[in-house]
Amino acid sequence: MEPDDLSPLSEITILPDGRVYAFGATRPVLEVLESLRGPEGNSDERLQRLMQTLRDQDLTREDRSK
């Protein structure tokens, strides 16, 4: 019996005041959250850092494959 692969699972909680929490966030979930903007058109700084980390990892993978 092989263990279940739970890595692509995410739990998203949206509070009544509009705050959003994502646990086990996958790339697609982060991309959707990045597309959302606050009332002033700003996205969360923490989310931007997470997305930059993912982009940096993509670049590192591309460099290794050359």
C-alpha cells in the first residue's frame, strides 16, 4: 500500500472581514491569491515574497537543466 500524496492539497479560509489564510498553498492557489487585490489595489507583501521565491526556484531549475 502506497501512502496518499497530499502535497497538492490546500486549505483556504476566508474570514468575514476579508482576510484569507491558505495552508499547504500550492502554486496554483498562490497564483489565484496573487491576482486578488485589496481595496487600494495592493496585494499582500508576504504573498509577493512567496511568489518571488517560487520564481527564483524556477530560474534555478532552468539553470541546472542547461
